[in-house]
Amino acid sequence: MATIREAGLLRRRRGFYIVTFAVITLVMAAAWVGVVMLAGTWYTLILAAAMGILFTQYAFLAHEASHRQVFESGKANDLAGRVLADLFVGISYSWWMNKHSKHHANPNTQGKDPDIEPDFIVFQKEHAAEVTGRFGKFFTRRQGWLFFPALLLEGLNLHAQAFKTVFSPGKVDKRALEIVLLLVRNIGYLVAVFSIMPLGIAFAFLGVQLGVFGLYMGASFAPNHKGMPILPKDSRVDFLRRQVLTSRNIRHTWYMNTFMGGLNFQVEHHLFPSMPRPSLKRAQEIVKEYCAARDIQYTEVRLTESYRIVVAYLNRVGLSAGGDPFDCPAAMRYGR
């Protein structure tokens, strides 16, 4: 920590975030102008895909604000994160903070990390073994291959989770503000889309935009921990090893830091959550050297290799779902 601090890597980089936000917003404004000009044509679907990418880029900024990477003030970061998440992207900042904070405290830890709890995908063999029903077992046994196609629905799920959170009976920080921001964003967005475009194109536009948004979000977060070691609930592992051994970095290229919003430096992000995106590459050099000196395994692969690992891991977990009702009985008896 002393080396990182002395190198100035924890110093806020507001200029970077202001420029990044301005560029994303400028491109988004241009996309809306294009939508108006092409409103009666199917070419608007290209802009829908572009918007899916831009909304994800806004989500990256919200994620960084939630980690106090943008401003010195916690209140300023929370305000920026809430506005970006709720008003720009249409997802709940409170839901994200609650879930993501638990993940950072105990990544890949059984019973403590919500990111490895069963959902439409299961990440632990014991959970796969509990899957019931013909369709459930059929899907789970092939979940690795179906993972990325299923992410096309994740955008819709994130919007649904937002409203489920703010209208739930539990405690929600700034509930009234979030409800207003979510309603303004989502209703306003739908009104704009259906006012500008013919009905059929409008529905197709929403489908493409939500599909790209969900796929991009999932494809950016999935490589970071899926397929890495899962720790028992009562494991006694020090902070350094808990964060490093359960995280996977994506090999840096000139465009990867932008494409993944800094998530490609997952090890450094978990060790120093408040470190701004521009400092992560330099921090990686220090962390890798530190881990090598202490014989701590540091994982870094190419993006395509990380996806291969994720798919293979999910398929292995899925095999615990039991017999497939669509398998040939003779093949099941004598093996393949």
C-alpha cells in the first residue's frame, strides 16, 4: 500500500472522468440525432446496438463512482453514481451497491458472495445438483454454451431488478430519489422510442438495444471471477490472497481498458477499489512483482481465453445437474 500511495496511484483523476463522460454523452447525442433522421428505417437498429454499448459505458462510470474513484467526497461520488445508474442507464444504484459491496468483501466465497449464488446460471456443483425439472436440468447441463446467448436477456433483468428493489419493503437508500430517477429515465426513454419510430421498428430497436446492453455488461464482468477458485464460507485466507487468488486479469492492450472499463485489471481493482482507472496499469506492474516475490499465483489471460475458461467451467458445474431426460438411455448406461 505504501508503494502504491507514494507513486500517487490513489490520487483522483477527475479530468479523465470528465472527458470520458463528455465523449460518451456526445456520441450518445449523435446517436439520438441519427435515430430521428432514420426513424422510419431499419437502419436505426445499428444505432440501437451503439446505444447498448454507450449505456454500458455509462454503467462503467457509475461503477467507478460507487468505488469512490472519481471525487474525493463520498457524497459527490454517490450522487454521480446514482444519477449515472438510475437516470442514464435505468438500473438501481442502491441494488448495485448492496450486491457489489458484498462481492468485494468476499469474492468467490460460498454463502457470502452474491455473484456465485444460483440464478438462471449456477456456479457451484452443489447448487447444480439441486436443480429440478426437465427444462432446468437440460439448461443447466448446457449452461456454459448457453451462457452468452442468455446474457441477451440480462439488460431486461437489470431494469426489472431496479424496480423490484425500489418498490420492495426492505431498506433502500434514497428510495424516493431513485424511484423518480428510474421513472423519468425508463418512461421517458420508452416514450421517445415509440414516438419517433413506427411500432414494429420501435420494438425491434428496444430488443437490440437491451440485448447488446445485457451481453456487453455480462461479457465484461463474467471473465473476472468465473472459473477461479471458490473459497469455503469459513476459510481463513488473508486479504491479499483472497483478492488475488479469486480474481483474473485480462491481458492489457491499447483498447481493452476502454472496452472493459478498467475491469480487465480485476486483481488491482479488488486490492485497491478506490484506484482510478488510469492508474491501474502502473499498479499492475507493482502488484505482479509483489506477488511473484511471495509466490502468490497471479492470473492473467487473453479475453478470448477467459471466455473459453468460463464456458468450460460452467459446463463442468452443469454436469452435476443429474441425468438429462433427453439423453439416450443406452448411451447413459454404457457411456459415451
